[in-house]
Amino acid sequence: MRVVQVSAHFPPNFVSGGTLVPQRIARAVAAAGHESLVYAGYLDADRPPLETWTDQDGDVTVRWVVITPWTAWDDPKNTVNPDVEADFRDWLAQVRPDVVHLHSLQTLGGPLVRAAKEAGAKVVVTMHDFWWFCARQFLATKELRPCSLVVSCGTCPDQVDHAWLEQRNARLAPDLAAADLVLAPSASAARVFIANGVPPEKLQVDENGLAELDATVPAGVVTTPPGPVGSPLRLMYAGGADPMKGFTVLRAAARELATTRGWQLDLYGVDEAAAGELPAQARPLPAYRPEDLADVLAAHDVLVLPSVVRESHSILTREALAAGLAVVCSDTLGPEEAVEHGRNGLVVPAADAAALAAALRGLVEDPARVAAMKGRGSATPIRSFADQAAGLMVRYEEVVTPAAPPPEVDTRAVRVAAEQLMQRVLFVVGIQGAPLRYRAHLPAEALRTLGRHVDVRHYRDPELPHLVEEADAVVLYRVPATVQVVDLVDKVRAGERRVPVLFDVDDLIFDPSLQSQVHGLAGLPEDEIALWWRGVARYRTTMELADMFVGSTEELCRHATAVTGLPARRFDNGVGTLLAQASDAAVQRERTPGPLRIGYFSGTTTHDADWAYVEPAVLEVMATHPDVELWLGGHLRPTAALAQVAGRVHRLPFTPWHELPGLLRDVDVCLAPLTEASQFNEAKSAIKWLEAALVETAVVASSTQPFREAVDHGRTGFLATSPAEWQETITALLDDVALRRRVGTQARREVLLRWSPHVQGPVYLDNLLAAAEHVRLHGARRPTAWEPVVDDEPLSAADAYVEPYAVPVASGLRAGVRRHPLARRAAPLLGKAAAARRVYRAEGARAVAVRAGRLVRRRLGR
């Protein structure tokens, strides 16, 4: 084979961990008997841009191109460099490689991937960092604060602004799509790539190997037996004075430890001039030579790795653990795969000097704990480079000569054909508010990331008869049965295309036999209760018309199949970009100063019994913590027992969804109780945990199945099964700020990576394809013994309102006006929220903006 490595930087011109990888791979390719070539960027201000020449690195031929002017992250040619692309295409036409393996491409440009593909080569891309969707490469802001792991769910301005970043990423996406195979340096990095839209079927983990190892080291094994813990405790850091590596955070933490005895800190690669003011226990030292690493590690007890930027792997973490050290690292992905908190080291929130200082102080004051952590090795195997190189040779062979599919069926071809037929999806909805967002707008958003056209319409919309003729799938979300809905489904079934009809719901509201299970209706008048249960019967009637059920929890799906015989598919309530962006904005600020706060926010009027279940435990906690406040939000009627702490209870009105993140951010512990022994509650999803997790607020929840699935107990939240456990867990979180921070940051990461729109889109598409296949195999409507309950609600444009998936304009306008120089003159005009909402609902956001502009110009006499 003829194999090309492509890298923006390459030794000896630029030496780093990231540039040594492609060099080692290129040499390994040559050593395996293949022809090995490199196309690399060159930094030299004295050479003219785009100058090219060829060198030899042993048996490896290196083609250099000067890229010095385009290293700035906001330079357009950092992303797309037409001149480099033209040279690369000409060079590929000459060398005609079989495989092109692209590494870091900043300054060279993303289009090199397509250029390689169009040259006839098989294309492999290793994403060593996050450049493909973060222009700054490391998912950290200019202010060196970690930003959202899912870029579309964040507000980070990156190097220019968020709109610029979205446009940049949209430009790069088709380039990455041309790759045959995408490699990630670690499993945690792979999760981030998938959550940002990298197709999982193209992605494989190819962990970086250590060149110094002869063979892979199993988890828990050390290559060098550790010595006793030093006195003083010997800490080391090797990131230089680079703030991105966390030096300024470490320096601030060291200053907090200045009066604590029993430690010393060696700062490798930091000179006196860059060090700034340090306590006497910390000393700047020159960078060590690679050949001295073993001796340096042997002279220390703990490696401190306080990176602010996200690390896709971290070789030094693994080298230290293999040498028997303990490691204190920040929660920046790659290091955490090797460090198990509390076992072989500690994990602290990134960019948090106080948390780092607290962790280090705990180790200094407890040498026995350090001794227990030393010699534990890595939590995961440490790979040798020899193993990595051998694996890459196999991957190259596989992409050049892929295995043939079984002769009887090409399942991928069948899948592709089915996907091509599923292009237009119609959601017909029967409810507004949060349920509408989670069950219709969010899956619609997720499907649009896959290029699908999606309409979301009310069940009384007069356009439905026309829209169903164009749809490839129809989803009825919480739609009550009407004469018109029945006719609509009949119209779908009468078509020749056999379009599937799905019924989607996120509550157990389709089985009238469960009246004893729904505790939240107890306080309603009898006529309202009767009306509620008639609604349940109407939902069931619509459900009986469908070909497949889609539910948000396992219990919903199980019960749906049990009572109707419908096949059921799962679609979790997930993360939408708008709530995620509002949450991201809230995370960027510190919590509002004040006493510790316990929070409970009810979404509807049916949660009184849930609160009553947990209220005694909360009162016990408040009795032992006299400064703690209780924030109660939404529609809730607490018991009279709260009177004893009335001065510390803050009642908050029902809060619009786009303002909720700000409240959740200011709560230190959020509660998600559900009454026990209730099938209705067992079917409820874990939204309360999800919404609090998005703003890094720790949650204590009831141990229902959805919460058990969502929450990793002790890591991303806590589950309580008795009043004593509620009291104990709430107390532990209030008493330990480090625990609250760690749980909060881990929860935010999990919710973004597990339920981002890019992850959710393929799940819903699979459900639609499964429904289409079911219809193809089973054809006509199922027989049912259900007695229909149907009302007559004629189609009407006036009654067909669907809350748009947008931050309400009136609120947004008021906030924007307050910041505008003309605020005082414009505010009275735009403060009429009710009028603005009426225009918004009838004519949309553009109409509100146009009318507001006219009013302002009229008032200003323009």
C-alpha cells in the first residue's frame, strides 16, 4: 500500500504530543513494508507562504508546505485554505495513494478530506482534538472557561461569535462526511464527537499508544513499584506556564495552600519570569528531557494535571499512573478514563482553583490516603504504540479491501433505501407547553439534523389533509380522538404508499383502569376529574388507530403493548438546543450569593402528593441547618408543617421554561420526589434531573426506573428510597461543596452527551423506519375490542395554534430593550407583553419585530 499521513504540524519543525503521533505512524507504515509519505504544514516566518519542498525522514518522504500566516483561529484560511487544497490535489495526482490518513488540519483546511476522496484514495481522519466543531480546538472560551461539550447546545462565541461558529461548522461538515473512517483517541472523546454529529457507524476508538511501552499494560498494573509517600508530599506539574494547561489555576490553588505545611510542588517548564508570585513550597523548574521522565516520576508522589481545555487523551496521565503515582486531574475527558476518583487519584472541576486547593489540601493532611492511591495503576489499560500501529495496519487494509456483505442480503443497502424513503415527517399534536417541546419540537429538531423535513401542526389544523398526502410518516402526539382525526388516519391508510402512523405520549394516560394510580387528581372538582378521564379514553381511541406506540420510558412502552398489542418503541425525553443554550448561559455565571438553597419546582398541579412524600425529610434537614432556604416553584400546595420554617421558604410562581435554568442554577440541591408504589409515577421520565443537570445543580431523586436509568448514583446524582435516605443525601450535599460541584459537572456532561439532538435524531429515525417496516409486513389496521370515545372538533385555523419552538419574543424583546441605548424611550412601547404575545401567536416573530420597529420610529419622529 501507499499511505499518506497529513498533519498541519510535524517534527522536527513543530514537536508536541499531537505531532509525534503522525510521525510515529508514518514510520510504522514504512517499517511494515508499505510506502509511507507525509504532507505537512511548516511554520517559518522567513519562508514565503505556500513554499513547498520534499525531505526524507528515514524511509518516510515528507512534503512540506509553509502555512505560517494562517495559524489564527479566526483566520478563514485556518478552516478552508483553497491554495493549500490546490497544491494538495496536484501532489495527490502525482503520488496516487491508496490511503490518506488526515490528522490535525488547522491551516491546511477541512476540504483536504474531500480532495483525498476525490483523488480515489480511502480516507481516514483522526480527530486529535475538537477542531472540526470548535475553532479554538479545545472547547474552552477565550476567558479559559470550559464551554458546552455539544457546540450547538451552547452559547460560546468561540473566536468571533456563536453565529460565526455555526456557519464555520456547517461549512466543514460536508468535508468530514467524505471520510471513510473517523478515529477518536479515546472513548470519552468519541462520545463528544458523536454528540456533535459524527456518524457513529463511521467512528472507531483508536487510543494513542505509548512508544516507551513494549506491550500494553493491563488496568491496575504498574510498570514501576512506587516508593513510600514523601514527607513533605511531593507534587509535580509539567504543563509549563500555559494557562490552557491550568497553570494559573494551579498557581491560585497553591497560594491558598501557602499556610498549609507538608507539601512541595515542582513546576516543570515554568521559568521564574512567567511563574509570578508563588508560595515558598512551589518552585519553577526547566522542562525535563523525555529520557529523564522515569526519574522525574520516581521522585514524586502525585501528578497534578489541572487542564482547563478538554483533553482528548492525555499520555502524561497514563505515564504517571504506570509509574505508580496518584493523579489529581480536572474533569477534562481524556484523563478521567485513567483516573478513578477516590481510588488512584482525584477528579476536580476544571478552572476551579478553590476545588483544586481543597483536593490537594486533603491529600497533604492525609498521607495515608495518598499511600492508598499510589501503585493502583490506570483504571483502563495503557496501550503500547506497537499495538496501535499494528491495529492501524489492519484498519488500512480493511478500508482498501472491505469485507463483502453476505450474498443473500446487503443490510446496509436495505437500510439506505429505507432512509431515502423517510424524508418528510408530520407531527400532529394535541397539547402545548413542556410536553409539546419534549415530544414533538425536540424530535423534530433532532430529525432535522439528519436533513429531514418536519412539520409540527395542531390536530385541528385545516392543512392536515394536504400535509398527510406528502408525509412519509405521521406521528400523533397526545392527540384526543375526534371525528376529524379518525378521518385523517383513514385518509393516510387509503393511500398507496402505506405510510406508518405512530402514537407518541410521555405519560400513562391511555388506560382508564389505572384510576387508583393517579394521586395528583385528588384535589380537583369531580367534573374536572371526569373530564380528565374522558380525555384519557379519547387518547386511547387515537392510540388504537396507530401502527406503533412511541413512549418516553420503558414502563410506558411495556404497558402500551400489554393493553393494546401495539409494538412499542422508546424515545427518551432529551436535550433541545434552546433550553440547553439558556442553561449554558446560566452556567457561565456563578451562583447568586446567599445561603444554601434546597429547591423543588413542580411542573403541573398534580405534584402535591409527591412533595408531601419528601417534605418531612426536608424539614428535618432544615432543622439541623438553620440557614438553609427552601425554594418552592410552580403549582404546589405544601402541608401546614412548613409553617415552622415559613421565614425560610420562598414561593416562586410557575416559571417559563426559558427562565427556569436561572432559578435552577441558584439552587444548591434540587429535589425530584415521586410517591412510591405508583405505576403512573414509575412511567414518568427523568426531566427534573435533566433540567437541573444542564445547569450543574445536584439532584436527589426517587428511585423509579427512569431515574435509575438516567442517574449514576453518587456520580451524576443521588437516588433515595426512604425518608432517611432523603435526609441523609440532602445533608451530605449541603455539607460538601466539592461533592455538589463534582456531581453537578458530571451530570451536565452526561445529559449533553447522552441526549444531544445529534444523538436523538438517529433514534427517532430508527423508530420511524421500524414502523414503516411493521406496516409493510402487517398491512391493515389491527382488530381491537376497544370501544371508541370520539368528539366532534371541526378543523379550524383559529383553534390550530401550536406554541413555536422559540424563546418567547415578548420576553426576549424586553430583555433586549433594557440593554439598548434607546431603552427608556422604547420600553413603554414594547412592554405590553400581552399585545406582543397576541401578534406573535397570530403572525410570528417577524411581525412582532416589524411592528415594534414601526412604533419606535414613530415615537422618535423618523
